[in-house]
Amino acid sequence: MYYAYKYRLKPSNAHREELDRHRDICRQLYNHALYRFDQIPEDAGTLNQRVRSIRDEIPSLKEWWDGLSDVYSTVLQTAVMRIEQNVKGLSALKENGYGVGQLKWKPPREFRSFTYSQSGFKLDKKGGQTVLSLSKLADIPIRLHRAIPDVHKSDSSCAAHQKSLISEDDATLKQVTVKKEPTGEWFATFGVEMDREPPEPPENPENCVGIDVGILKYAHDTDGTAVGSLDLSDGRERLEREQRKLSRKQHGSNNYEKQRRRVAECHANLRRKRRDFLHKLSNYYAREYDLVAVEDLNVKGMMESPSNSRNTASAAWRTFISLLEYKCERVGTHFAAVNPRGTTKECAACGVSTEKPLWVREHSCPACGFEADRDANAAWNILSRGLENIGVGYSESTPVKTALPTGTSSVPAKRVVETGSPTLKRESQDAR
């Protein structure tokens, strides 16, 4: 599986100018390649063949294009090959029924990154700090807050310091992408490919969990833990104030650019807080259980609904499910995404379906008399379907049949952010 490890760069002013220059050269090359691509008829070959024919023209372009030789060759090649990726993305949207147009030239603000593929980059120690050495560019200081799982990198110039950052034996470092964020910050994202064997079905079904996501309580699981939603109201209010100030600035002026950056910083602050919460919560479930079952929600369809779309977008359920899926695969935990239809209406004890409006927060079955929190009942139904998906089935030891929820421990989102575990405080109290 392919993983991305993102780190903050700490470039000097001279580094920033050089990074921007390389980025702009790649942008101009992309626009030129797109112009050439539009001239090639579709019957001249496959999409890959047409793009590769343009990529093969790069050596001849260096003869008259000043500055093109200052950029590493693989960076120029990946800039041209972006056209193939973008065309495939438009084709996928078209197949799903969306009206799409053609690719357009990239202005400076929309072309923010360039990629070193396979070679031309390495990590090293210089002057007592870790630097990312980029061929034909610079040695840029980098903040390595965690190890990069790199063992089988094809570039033999890796220093011994890079080997000390190894954390796993089945990883291959494929590329690094250098990107400038709207806030003006620079980041390096390392692409790592790992060989993972599919995990075996859990032998002990009791170490499984079903998770029902929501808005009032972000996650309600079958262990009786309800994690509260992250409070981002202060950040949203600040963002709205800064956006109002931006609307009063003259477009293109220095004050407009300063205010635009403040708005970008507000957006980045909200995004980082949300992703930090989701990373910690998903990591906890992936490491603590042998099987994690969640709903396979159609978040995009829910966003098109006129009611509560803002809270739905802020919850970022699809991001949480994606993070949970790849973290489960990385640590060897089974991940099951189940059909969400009817999980709230069905009784976890007897399976009888009961209509409940949204304002009814308690489940009370008219058939068997089972009563529980609405979200807890849904979580048990999700776990039941997850066990069915992996072929475990029902037995006397299956928790869905024998251990119905009896209580709920409410956990604020702040505890997840501070400790990375929604049950750390509860476990410490039990140990006393």
C-alpha cells in the first residue's frame, strides 16, 4: 500500500526564492506540454503514449528554453506526466455523470508543487541539523517529527543518518513532493510503498468494535464510549472576521495579499485541528481492536442536502473512514465498511425495525423491550454486519448476541486531542 509522510520544511529567504523559481519553471513547462497535448489528435495513440511523446521533447526544449536545464530532469518529467493524471481524473468524473470541460493552463497560484521521483533527493546531517538535499536546488532544513520507513530506496547516496530513521523493513521510498501551501509554508511529502499481507480473521470476536458516527457525539462505539465532537466555533468566528476584512481590501494590493494570507492561515488552523483529532481517534481504534466496523456513508450525497450540510462537512466523516481504513491495514487490523441502511431502525437484540424520527435519541424496541441509546444500538448493528462481512458469523461468543450495551461513558473531544485515547483517563481511574 502507498503511504504519504508529510514534514515541514524550514527554508531561508534565499531557499524560498529558489523554490518558487523551480515551481514556476515546472508550471510553464506544464502549460507548454498541455498546449502540445491539445495539438496531438486522439487517434495518434493512447493517452499514455501521447503524453510520453511530449515528455520525450524535453531535451530539445532545453536548447532554447533558458532556465529549463536548472531543474532536475525527473522533476520536469513528472510535471509533464501530470497531464495524464489530470485527464484520467476528468474521465472518471465524466463516467460518474458530471459535466466536465477541458484542462486549462495553470496560473501561478494554482500550481503549488513539484515532485522528485526515484532519485535526486536524500536526507542528510549538515551543521547539526537534518536537511533535505534536492538535486540542482538546495539543502533545505526539515523538521523530522517522526521516522520515515525507508529501507529499499533506489538512490545509493542515502547517508547513514537516513538509515537511522528506518522504522519498518518492508517499505520502499518512491518519491518526494515539495509543496507551497496558501499560507506561504513549504512542506515535503515522502511517498512510501509498503508490502502488507491481508490480516487473518480475528480469532477472538470479543476484541471487535462497531462505530456509529454522528454530529452531537462524533463516535459512539460498542464498548459504551461516546466521543464528543470537536469544538471549532472559535476558529470559525475568527475565519468569518478575517474574510469580512478581506472583502473590503482592494484586490491585488499589498494589504489584500496580507489579508489573504491571514484567511489562509485560519483555514489551515481549522484543517489541522480537525485532522489531528481524526488521526488520534482513528489510530486509537486501529491499535486497540482486532476488527473495526464502520458505516460506508455516502457523505457526498449527504452534503447535497440543504439541511445541516455545514455540520456534515465539518464532521469530515469520509476523512475519518479513510484514515481508519489505512491505519487498520498498516497495523494488521480488520476493517469492515458496512451498508448503513437501517442500522438506526433495527433492534440490536431481535432485529425488528422501528421508525424513529431524528429527535428521538433513545431506542426502545416494541417487540422485545430492549432499550438503549439510539447511537449505541446502531453501533451494535454495525458490528453485527461487520462480522458477517468477514465471515465470522454468529455464535454464542459473539458479543452482538450476548453482550448488549448497558451504559455509555461520554468522552470530550479535548481528551482525544490531548492524550490520543478516549479511554486513558477511565483506565487510570480503574487501575486505582
